[in-house]
Amino acid sequence: MTWHSKREFDSYAEGAANVGRSSPSVRGVWSRLNTLRHTLRFRLMLWNAVVVGLTTVVALFGLRAGVRYALLREIDSLLKEDVQEVALAIPEVYSPDSEVLHEELNRKALGHNAHRWYVRFIADDGEEIWASRNTPTPRPGFPNNLDFAPATVGEFRVMQSRLRNMPSPITIRVGASLSLMQEDLVQLDRLIYFAMSAVCLAAPLLGYWLAGRTTGYLGQIIHTTTHLHPEQLQERLPVRGTDDELDRLAQAFNLLLDRIALHLQERRDFLANAAHELRTPLAAIRSSVEVALGRRRSTEEYQELLDGVILEGASLEALVNQLLLLSETEANWLEQRGERFAFDEVVRKATDMFEAVAESKEVRLQLLEANHVMIVGNRQHLRQVLNNLLDNAIKFTPAGGRVTVSLRRDEERRLAVLEVADSGIGISEIEVPRIFERFFRANNARRESELKGSGLGLSICRAVVEAHHGRIVAHSQLGQGTKFVVTLPLVTDFPEPTRAAN
């Protein structure tokens, strides 16, 4: 081939390079089909089509076999009746050589010409005595000893009976063509193939439609999930009221969103309250420093201001330590640092340590009992739980009041039971369920200006106790006092702690 210009050659080369490439529209269709075959809707449609198709094939071919069996039974029943009729007619009225009998049987064969009905008389030595019209050529090897046992010979259904009460025994053989039955089965096969074709066409379409009704609701779940934002969790999935698996999935998803929203709201409140609590000592420290730098002061004045800064710094440090302890309980770090120890020793030491504080407030602190109790956990954090409970009990008990501590073993439930009770100002019934919330302070405690606190003590107690697989509850009446009950598993029932890696 001769090229007359470079442009002509380049045009031909570009056309050759595009041979076999799909157009953008074809590629787009193929991409959509490739995406579709990976969807749940397509797989449900495919499984539905396969199951329906196989069920239809088995049912239709089973129907065909049943119809063929019923037709054969009907033919066999008619042939048996014919054999019996001929067998009764021979000895009573006719003989095998009777012309009247032959004429009657030929008339019957002519009347059943469509079925190609025939009758044959066979001698005991196998020789044919007589045969009616439509009688086919006998096939060699056909057994003569069959008695009322149907058999298929070529395209004929045959039944025979041997008459032994004759002077010379003969065999009566009656047969009919199966061609009509085969024609009926061919028509049935056509109907079966038509039904199978219709099912193979309709099953995927209906399956795809039905799968779409199921996966459409899943699509709503996916859409809601992908468009959720941590700051906006108000959207919920609609519940259709069918009480099926999809409805229960939607309800479970909505409950999960409720818990997430509540958790995020608690986080926001926690951060806001923590910032507020941290701001107070920081503001006090800043004010003290600004006052100290405002003008020259004496050594005593500087020392007094610095003492105030140290006091606020200690308060700030205590608050930060409490916040760190709360984060440790949420990260399950307490379980990683467990050890086996005697909890009764911790209770005795804590009670001894707070005796001086109780005496200064004219409060009677008494250890009623302290049974020997071995538990597994973090000694330091459990000591802090006891310190928080004792500190609160003494703080909110007026002069002349009483604080009691007891530790006992509950052998039936395999628990260590710690009780810290006071005769103080108590807590209202409405506020008792909230005292373990972070930064929550009861109204009567806030009214007392000298009773300051961060509101984290009891929330830390609950977090530490629950991290040790225990439970803490409060019982209180306003003006009557408060009792805290802490239960912890004994060492035999406590799971083996996981040691932290060094």
C-alpha cells in the first residue's frame, strides 16, 4: 500500500490503534454491570433464580413422570380387562377357532384402530393360532410365561394370560400402541419447556424486584450512616412496624445512635465542666501573681501571696490527677496493673489516717469490723476510693456526728462488702441517682461555702470499683445521713489480672 502523505499515514495508524477498544459508553455500561454483580441485590436475585429454576425443573419433570405412570396404569388396566374378557368368552361361548369369535374380535380391533388394538392366540409350543387385525409382526424371544404382567414391546404395550383349562392350553395376548400416549407426552414436554423458559425469564426479573425491596431499606441504612456527623446525630432510621429482621436492625442502629449521642453529650459536658474547674484555680493563681507584681511588697506579703499560689496549685494538681485517673479507668488500665493484697489492711490504715481529721471536726470515726479479705486489684486506686468516701462522710457530718466503717465477707455471694455510713446532712431522694455523675454536687453541699469540691470524687469511686468488677451504691435520706456500700469479688472469683509489659 502506498501512502501519499504523512497525514494519511497518521490517520490510518490512529484508526488501527483504536481497533478493539470500547467506546466510552460501552465502558460505562460494562463498569456498571461489573459493579452490579458485586451487590447484595444481584446475589439475592441470582440465588432466587437458581433455587426457583431448580425447583421448577424438578417439579415439572416429576409431573411428567407422574403423568406417564398414570397413563401406563390406565392402559394396563384396560388391557387386563380385555384379556379377562377374551378368556371368559372362549370356553363359554366360543372356541379359539370360532369364526364368530374372530369376527367379534376383528370388529373390536377395527373400533380401536386409533390405538392399533389387537389380540393374538398362541399355542403352547409358541406357534400362532390366530391374530386379529392391526396385529404387528411378533418379535422373537418374547416370554410366553407372563401372566397378567404388562410389558412394553417396541411401541406396543402388551399383556397376556395362559388358559390351562382348555383341551389344548393357549395363551391370549392383547396389545395396544403407545403412540397416542407418546403424542400426549410430547405435548406435555412442549408445555414443560415453555413453562421452564417462562420461569427462567421471570425468576431473575421478579427476584431482582423482590431483592430491591429488601436491599432498598438497607440502602437507607447505608445512606444514613455515611451522612452522619459527630456534631449532628439527630437523624434516625424509620421503623416500618413489620417487626422483621430489618426492623430490628433499624431499631438496634437507632439505639446505637442514641448511645453515641449520649456519650458525645457527656463528653461535651465533661470538657466544659473540666475547663470550668481548671479555670478557677488558674484565675486565682493569675490574680495572686498580678497583685504581687502590682507594687513593691514586704517579704511577709510576698510569702502570703505565694502560699496562696501554692494552695491553688495543689488544688489544680489534685483536679488534674483526678481527671487522669478517670481516663485510666476508661482505658481499662487499672486491670492491667492488678495485684493480690489484703483489703482489710487498706481499710484499717485509711481509718487511722482520718481519725485526726474527724477529731478536728468533732466527729466520731469508728471501725466496727474488718474481716480478713483478699482481693485482686490496684491497691492505690482502691485506697483512694476509701479516702474519698471517708473524706465526704466527715466533710458532710456536723460536729457531734458519727462515721462508721465496716468490712465483712459475704461467703454466699463470694463478695467483700465495704460500708461507710455517716449521720450527716444527707442527700435528697431526687439527687441520689445523680451523685455518681461527673462534676455533680448536691444542692445542700453547694449551699455550704466551706464544703468545696470538684464533683469528681464519687464518679472516680464508681469508675474504680467497676474497673475491679465490683459495684457501689448509695442509700441516703435528707437530714438523716448517707451510707455507701461497695462490693468487690473475693480473690477466688476474680479473673486473673493481665500484667502490663515492662
